[in-house]
Amino acid sequence: MGKLGVKGTPEFHRKFFPEFAFYERLGGGPDPHMQLATWYAQFVEDAPWWYGCYVGPYVVSTGEFIHQAWPTAQSVVDDQEGFWAWVHANYKKLEMRRERRAIYGTRRFGNHMIDYAKWCLSFNPPGTSFDADWAYLSTVPMNGRYGTMKLYNAMLEGGLLKHHWYDIRPAGGPTPRNALSWMRPEFDLVLNGGNSPKTLAAVNQIAAEEKEWLRTEKGIDLNWFDFEVLLCEYKQAYDGGQYPGRAHDSELGRALKLEEKVGPELNLKLWEGRRELFPHEPLGELGNRWEGRRGIGSFIREHGYTWSDMLYDYSATTDFANPVRRPNAPQGL
């Protein structure tokens, strides 16, 4: 540990953060489940409601399960007693990501979804600017910064919104700021500081410089949402719990668990979407190769390289210090 909040050296992170970003994108990331949710939207009647079914638990398969029973916001608002009965009967089956822990529990989750359904009935974003639309989406009860980010980007990718991001939403977002401080430790106290207007302006300036460095020096041109997501993921990767392709593995594991709990009546389109949208190498269900691979998250520091299923064959590798390279693997950075 160096200064407050800083880990490793800038030289290390300037090597491995671009590698992580490059390979994560090569395998269909970041946030491939959001791409999957946008793909699924083509089959729904009420797109704003569907995006809430997904963002509520932040798991595509759970969103499908909710949506199959309650296909529109109006169906929920018209039968709130029936929706509550469904939540009480099914909450323990739901797969939910830890990031949505603010609405864990039958009561909080049910209240959030009903309030969101009511919000959807008058869905009418201003459309005048990013800030105006962000403020509008921020009125969703119990959504918070994280839920608002995910909902906004899902609706943006789905064509319900049109204004793109211009920063990493630094207020109340310590994780991407902390990752930036690893590359710019001279600004540690600013990047890991508070949320005053002066501090946030400085954070945004540093973030813009690093985003431009990635573009000009490494050829990695990211939008602001992906940049923020990759900073968060890279921090987890350095700490040992993340790797390119982990989001695919996580969604796979959660879908399999949900299928086991719900039974054969759950007919997920997720499997079709994954095959259609993403390279097949990172998809563990193809050939039943794996359901979870937590050990890969330590490879950056343990073995000194960034794992990518596009480069290496997990099933054929026995010594991960010397991974088996795929024939005709693409060139890296």
C-alpha cells in the first residue's frame, strides 16, 4: 500500500489496465449482460418496464422471470395484490447481484418494483440534455447512483434516450476514482477525496486525461460509461476477483441456478441471445465447459498476464502459469 487508497505502481497499472480493457472488449464486454438486456427488448411490449425488470435485480435471467409473469408496468399497477403474492412466493428464487443490495428483501424489492411500475406509466424523459434526462431517471425510487447509471445506459443503448455521458459520474462513486489514483498517485487525495464541486471538477479533468491517453497511446477509444465500468472492473481484477469474461461466467451461473429453482416452465431466451451476440469462446455453456472460474481473477498479479478466453484455452490448460494459447489467437496490444 502506498499513499492513501493507492496500490501498486503507476507503471504496473499503465501496462495492465489497457490490457484488461482490451481483452474485456475483445470478449464482448464490458457489461455484456446489459447488451443482452437490450437485445431482449426487441421482444417486449413495454420496454421501459423491461429495463426495470433487468436493472432491479441486475440479472438478465431474473429479469426474464419477472417479465414472463408481469409483462407490462400496467399489469403490475392493475394487480398490486397479485404482484405482492408473486413476490412473496418467488423472492427466494430470484438471483440478484450484490450491487443491488439496497433493495434486498421481499418488502424492499416488492416496493421498488411497484414504485418503478408506477413511474413507467408516465415515462416521458425531457430529452433536452444528458443532465435533464439523468435528473429525470434519478427520480426512480430507491434506485441510487448505481441503479440510475445502469438504467440510463440500458435505455440509451435501447434507443429510449439519446444523450451520451460526458464523465464517469464521480459524485458518490469511489471505486473508479480509486482506480484512477493508482495511475495518478500524485492526485491521490483529490481522487479519493470528497464531492465538493472543485474536487469533482478535478476528478473529471484527470479522468478525461486518462481516457484520452488510452485512445491516443493504446488505440482504445471508450465511451464514458464503458470507461467507468472498466475502471471498476480493473480495480477488482487487481484485488483478485475479476477477469475478462467474468460477467459472462456470472450471468451463466445465475441463469443455471434460477433454472434449477424455478423448474422447466422457465424458458429463457438468454441462451439464444448469448450465442447471437458474443464470441463463443468465453461462453461456458457451450460444451458445458465451466460454471465458475474464480481463480482466474488472481492471474494479473500471480502470473503476470491478463487472462482472455479469446487467447487461451481454459479447458486445455492445466498449468495457468503457462496457459495453452488458442490456434490463430488474435494479436494483443
